[in-house]
Amino acid sequence: MKKLPDSAFNPMLKLDNQLCFSVYALSRLITKAYQPLLESLDVTYPQYLVLLLLWEHEELTVKQLGENLLLDSGTLTPLLKRMEQRQWLSRRRDARDERSVLVALTPAGRALQAQAATIPVQLAEKMQLSESEMVALRTQLRQIMTMLS
């Protein structure tokens, strides 16, 4: 690969100086680290994220899931459909508002929670971060997300 003379190159445009690339690469590596842990549940990473929200809230609208996961309904609907086919969740129209679709855990979806209980601990061990370091990093990332949204 041909390199420009130093006088013509702006160091701010160097890949290693881009925060976006570091975050992108880290996201891919974290997702990859989850894969073997999620394989035992036969769950994909996006399915795991949906399950995390439903374990916390038991029932949410498709809109609420999308807002929390930063996914549009075109991405979320097929994902939910596959999870419903696996009998992990159910979808039904909200009787109070026919435009809303409620998503709720089934007993099978609830049962996955016990099997997934060790996943966060295993991932934290793999990352070799203390609990306080994880909290600080999460806080900083959420601050940046808030600023950009």
C-alpha cells in the first residue's frame, strides 16, 4: 500500500485515531465473544438482547423493544417472528390500542433466563475488567450515546 508523504497526510484522518473504528471493532469482538456462550442456549446475539429486555420487563410493545434496542420494526419484526416460532415469546395486538403489538415471554422464554445467568460473569472474566471498570466504561459509553442521539 502506497503511503503519502508525511507533509501531505492529516493525522486526524488516520484509522487508529478514529473513535468510531475503535467502537465498531470492539462491538464486533464483544459480539464474537458472546457467540460460544449463546450457542449453548441456541440463541443469537440479537435474540439475546430481546430476551434481556423481556426478562427485565416481562412484556413490551414492539415499539418499546425497537426504541430500547435502537432497531427499526423492519429489522425487529422478523427477529420476533423467529423467536415466536421457537416458542420463546408471543405477540398479540394490544386490546387498548390495536396499532400496538405486545410481546411477552412464554414459559420457554422465561426458562432460558436461568440458563443464561452465567453469561455476563463469563464475559466479564474474558474481558478481564473489574466491576468498577465495567460500570465506568458503560457510563461513559451511555453518555456518548446520549450526546449523539
